[in-house]
Amino acid sequence: MLLRVLRKLQLLIWRRRFHRDLGEEMSFHREQVEEQFRTEGMSAEQAHRAARQQFGNDLQLREQSQDVMAFRLESMLQDLRFAVRQLRKNPAFAGTAIVVLALGMAATVAIFAFVDAALLQPLPYQNPSRLVVAYETTNACRECTLSYLDYLDWKKTNTVFSSFEAWDASVYLWRSPEGVQAVRSAHVSGGFFRSLGVAAMLGRVFTDTDDTPAAPRAVVLTYGAWQSRFGGRQDIVGQSLILDNAAYSVIGVLPREFHFALRAAEFFTTIHDPSRCEQSRDCHDLNGLGRLRDSVSLDAAMAETKAIAARLEKEYPESNKGRSARLVPFRDAIVGDIRPTLLVLASGAGLLLLIAYANVASLLLVRAESRKRETVLRGVLGASVARLIRQFVTEGVLLVAVAVALAMPAASAAIPWLFTLIPERRLRGMPYFRDAGLHPRVLLFAAAVSLLAVVVFSVTPVLRLSLSNLREDLAEGGRGAAGTLWKRFGSNLVVAELAIAMVLLASAGLLGKSLYRMFHVDLNFNPANLATLEVNVHGAGYVKTDRLRTLSQRLVEHISAMPGVVSVAHTSDLPITCNCDSVEFRVLGHPWYGEHDKALQRVTSADYFEALRARLIAGRFYTEADDRSKPRVVVINRALVKQFFAGEDPVGRTIGDAGLSPESLAQVIGVVDDVREGDLVEPLVPALYYPFQQDTDGTLFLVVRTGPAPGPMMPSLVRAIHQVDPNLGVRNEFVMDDRINDSPAAFLNRSSAWLVGGFAASALLLGAIGLYGVIAYSVSQRTREIGVRMALGAQRGAVYRLILGQAGFLAAVGIVVGLAGSVPAAALLKSLLFGVQSWDVPTLIGVAVVLGICALLASYLPARRAASVNPVEALRAE
Amino acid sequence: MGKKPELLPGTLDLLILKTLSRGSMHGYGIAAFIKRISVDVLTVEEGSLYPALQRLLLQRWVKAAWKVTETKRRARYYTLTREGRRQLGDELSQYESMIAAIGRVLQDT
């Protein structure tokens, strides 16, 4: 075998000699035959002709011999040279096909890179598929945190986890050489990293002994924190850091590829000594993380944790009533909300690629039609069908190769551009996207896409070849009526293109409308010129209420004195954040049957509603005068009134906690319009607003209404806060408008609307090009017919009607098929849509009209050409 | 052309090898020899002769060299190699057992 290959190689090198030998050998043979005939009594000329006849086609013969000997490579090179010449001869065709194809491929590959990063790339843990996230679940809250004591019980009594750990989010005020910095951190239990299967890159990670009150305080850094905050210095392990006024020693640095999407922490510390919250079964602050034992299924683990929760419910009814358990595979927990968006985008890109394939295939078909003569000629001259097919395949390969050469750099440029669609705040929760790139799996995908393209583009012209009859084609002379095959396939392809364009347009329309609806929900406050900042006070030593109250006063006074500041206030949770931090409440005097009514609880400074420009509906807002010397007051929102005070005047009523304990009672003094506390797509829910002076709480989110644009004022606001106390931590400085734009639902909807819109616009363009191509080709084929019609008295209007009618029929079929296809597409979109039915008639009609107009424009040009046919010339050309 | 019987498939290589077992010959010579010996029954088409020769060359069952004919023309002479001779033996015995088998079947009916 090897020898044979070597011989073939040898032949490849000396192929000129091979050809010369073969040629000489054959002419010798022919002469001998000729001589033979002459000796049999033929004339010289007769013998010559007879020999030629017997010998057959010299070229074909040689090719056959060569096929035995040579690699296909040589004829491939020939084909390739020919293919390049062909493409260069038709730059318009080649350019269109290559650009269309490259566009489709680049979009698909770039989107796939993100799909790969989120859904396929293994997570940077050992055996990540065995990791689950554990929640407590109640009627009101599906995925809730655990109390520390519940966590310990789950950990102790389960038999399904090889390890069960806990973590919670925290923020440390780190006293850095440059001043105090608030750093995103997490408390983790001692076995957290061991359970993930992550080892330190430098130093070590935590062990169970680090997670005891007696152990020295230790911190583990992420690679990113080590690089950006400590310049990657090698002697970091053993250094001491001051976090929240306590000394922690750095014991390790995590590897570069480590990420924990549930909390983008930079510093990790242990739970160490349970906080006051963690000593009560009522206070829930921990997230569970379990590693399933090898033989245990998710269902079995779910059943057991539920059983444990039920046991705890029986044992501690007052704290655990109605609490069950819920386990979610780790990957689902971190990609849950992005998965539908990714699938929609991948489908959109796939459809675009499909259109690109159809478009190029129909271009190839047109070209195969106009190259009929060439094909016939080559066939007659002795090219075997296999050889002709090989030529088409080579052209397909060349086309795809050039397109890939353009598409891959485009895709690799598109990936960082796609990153810019993700706001930095959201990217933190999707660290896996940072690895998106042209990785082996993505390259494999690109190869598969290209291979499919090669198959499609080689099969299309071959189809034409095999279905037509060489002799018929020759008789026709490459002229005559438009090929029936072309009519059948070409117009089907265009209908498919238009239908896909319709589906993409409809999806983009729905997403656009949903985005519009989202940005036009009632906020019930004025978001313009509003700066928001989170001030971390606890780590700076503000724990007692007196100190907090003084701090609040000083902050408000100092900042409101700044030029450009209109008003300042603070709250315990900013609007457009979450429908979280809710409490149970009861209305004094209302009948009570043991139900757990919940409302959001916000603690705000007196000017909060004024700073937000929220509307007062009844009663009054609280003021600085409502302090601890006065009876407790509360402002409620409209949703609470609607739900709990139907037909009653709430002002003057009293609200308290679930047990109506005397110290919790507060009088309702006013009703405020529903300030949107949750994300844009979340419903408006009941809320209670308490004055900071009476109900002091340690979380301060500053809200500053500014005269000029708030963005440029941020640094001076941060400075002003540090002038009040340099030890305060300040983070999450965002303009309210950005907060709204980058809120999770808005960001997901916006990026999918933009991308699907881009796909749809490209699809529309490609569909129009496809339709133009079909109609233009048909006009060029029917020039004679049109000439005859006009010579017989047809008016220009009739010619227009003829051509536009043909185009209109194709477009109409495409639109109808596309409408049918939009139904499943909209079903896929459903989870992304807000305020729009997936079957939104105005959107679908609008989209159909847009497509129809584009189709009309695309077919107008060829129709005009047809109408301006000069009958005399058309007939003379015969 | 259609009057002449087709060559049994697979037998061309055997015929060429057998012909060459008498000594080296050029392509025309092989074709002429087969035609003459078979009394014009078997005609080797040039279209199959040369590809077949290339195939045999590739298998190293024959080798080729340019020589001068009696008529002082340059021609390419093919010679059987040792492997070729062995191959001829193999193919011959295969052929004979097959013919014998066919014969038995035909006589039986």
C-alpha cells in the first residue's frame, strides 16, 4: 500500500514525463494499427480514419489511464484553477455569494461561541454535573435561602450528598493603601472549595478548621482580585488585610479559570462565627451547595432533602412551617435565565444561515443554467459525468473556503462586539461568557457548517446536470425558454427565503414591541437626572442607631449643599431592584384567619418621595418631624390599598407585624403611587415605607436628584461621602436610567431585540436579493416572449402586470408560509416577551406589509427592464 | 463493433499477464497477439488496455522500459516481474477452478 502511494507520488512529480510517455506510446499504437489496416488493403487516408475511429477519444483515453495512475490531486488542481477563473470572471456573482455566505456563517459561529461558553463548556470544577444548588422553598418564595441551623441539620442528616456546604454574599470594607474600598465578597463554609474540587493556585484554600470561631481569620483571593488589587505580587500569601476593622491573613489565591457565577466575589472568607442572624432558625441568609454521591440521582436527593425539611417542619413548627426543599443542578442555576435568550439567538442565526444557503444555492442554479452550453460542450468533448461533478464540487469548495476565510475573522471580531451588548454588571453574573471564543468545539461547529455548505453547493448544480439531458441541452443551445428545473427549484428556494425572512421579521417585531412595552411601564417616579449610590456603613463601625441617624443627617446636609444637587434622600432598597425584602403584616381591626400577608418593607429618609418625585395619592408623606419622639407612622402604596383596603379609607388605620406586637404598630399617614421596586417585568406589589428616623436600618442607598446630568457628578458625590467619613464604603454608583436600561429583563430583551433585528434586516435584504435574482433571470429568459407580446400589441402596463404578478405570487406564498412558521417561532420567544401576545396581529400585519413592499421594490427593477424591451430588437436577436 | 463478444470481466489482467509470460512486448503487440491467438474473437480495446497496463505497473506485476523495435521505432516494452509471474499462477488456478465449476453446472442441466 505504502509502496503504491510512493509510486503515485513519484508520478506526481514526474507527471510531465508520464504524459509524454503515454502520448508517445499511444501514437505508436495508432500508427501500428494504421499500418495494419494499410497492409489489409486500405488507402492511406482510409486507414488513418479507421485507426482514429477504433482508437476512440484520445483525450478520454489518456484521462482514464491517468486516473489509474495519478492522485486525484492533479486533476483537482486543474479544477481549482478553472474554478478560480470562473469566479473571477463573474465578480458580481462571486462577490454576492461569498459575502452572503460569510455573513451567515460569521453570525452563526459567533452566537455558537456564546452558546458553547454558557451551555457546553465544562464548569471549572471537578465533576461539575454532580453539583446542585439547594434552596428552601415556601409558597411565597420558590428559591429561598436557608437558616444556618437548618443548613447544619441538612448537612448532618443527609445520606445523598458526599458534601453539603453553604455560602452567602457579603461586602467587605477593605482598608487599602489608597483608602477604603468596598469589595464584593462571600462567606463560605469550610468545605466549600473542597466540595467544588478547586485547589489554590498559590497557598491553600479553606479547610473545616478555618471555619471555627477560634481559628485565625483568613481570606482567599480570586485570581482577578490578586491581579487587579495586589498587582499579582508573589508574596501575597501571608499578608494581612484589614477587612471591616479586623485583620485577615491571605492564605491562598484561586486559579485563573475559577469563577462562581452565583456570586462574583473577589474575597472569600469563612462563616467563622455565626452572626446574630445565624443563631436563629427564623433568619435565612445562606445558600446551599451540595455534591451528589456517585450513585445518587437528583430525584433521590430531592426526595431525601424534602423528607429532612418535613422532619424539621414537625420539630420546629413556629419557624419552619410550610418550608420544603428544592434542588437545582448547578448549571441550570447559573444559566437558567440566559438559556432561552441564547436558544432564540442561536435559532435566529441558524435561520439567517439557512437563508444564506438558499440564496447562494439559487445563485448557483442560475449560473448552472447559463453555463449549460459550457457543460454540454465539455460533456461532448469527452468529460465524464463524474469529472463534471468534480468540477462543480471544486467550485463549491472554493466558494465556501473563501467565505470561511472571511467569516472566521469576522466571527472572532463579532464576539468582543457582542460582549459590549452585555452591561458589566450583568457580565459579572455570567463569568462563563468571558471564555467565549473560537475554541475547538466552536471550530468543529464551523467546520460542520462549512461542510454542509459544500454539500449544498455541490449538489445544487449537479442536480441540474443529472436531471437534464445533455443532448436536449445541446439542441436547445443554451437559449430558449427558462429551464423548467430552474423554475421549479429556483422559485421554491426564493419562497423559502421569503418565508424565513418573514419568521425573523415577526420575531424581531415581537421583541421590539416587547422592549417598547417594557420601557413604557409605569415607574411612578421620575428616573431622569437621578444618581444612585450604595453606602456601606456597617464595616465602618456604624452599628448603633444613634450613630446611624447622625450619619444620615450629615450625609444629607453635606451632599445637598453641593452645587447641582436638587435633593438627596436614602432608602434601604433602590427602585427597579427586586420585589425582595418583604415582611409579614396585619391590619389592626381587620378579620384575620392566620393568613401570611406580605408586603415589601422599605426604610427611607424623609425626603425620599420628593427626591423620586413620587405622587402622593392620599394623606401626607412623613417629614423630619416624624422622629422617635412621635408615634410610629407608615406610608403605604396603592397596590396595598387596592388589595387590603377595598372600599375603605386607609389613612388613619394601624398596621403591625404578624403578631400585632405593640412596638410594631404604626399609623398609616399617607398613600403613595406604586413606585416600581422590582424589575420592569415584575408586577407591582404592596409595599410599606417607614421613616428612617423611627425605624433606623443599616443599609443606605443614596438617591440624588441633580440639575445637570448625573453621570459626570458621580466622582464628586463619592468624594463628598468620603468627606463625611473616609471609612465609608461606596459602590454601585449608577445613574437611574442605566439601572433601568441594564436591569436583567431589559438587558435580555434589548440584546435579543437588537440581534434578532439585525438577523431579520439581513434576512430581508437577502430575501429581496433572491427575489430580484429570480425575477431578473426570468425576465432575461423571456425577453423574446415579451418582445412578441409587445409586437402583437401588448401595452407596457400589461408587461408590468405580467412580471409583478409573478413576483407578487412568489412573495405572497412566502409571506403565507412565513406566517405559518411564525407561530412556532413565537412560541419559542414566549418566555422573553413582555406585554405582547406571541400572536400579535398588528405586528404580524406590519411585518407582512414591510416584506411585501420590499418584494415589490425588488421586482420593480426587472419589471421596468421588461417593459422597456424593444420588440424589434428582441425579435432580431433571434 | 457490437458483434464481437465482450471480454469476461476480470480476465483482461490475466490475458495480459499470460501474454507477457512469453516475453516482453509493447502495448500494440499485446493487443495484436491476443487478437491473433484468439482468432479475432477477443479484441482488447485500447481504452481498457492502457489503464490496465498502468494498473499492473502500479502493482509491480509488470515493469516497463523504452526499447527500439525491429522497425527502428521507439516503443515501450512491458516485462513480467517475479511477483507478476506468481500472480499469473494464482489467477490461472483461480480461473481454471472457476471455469471447471461453471462447466459442471452447465453440464448438469
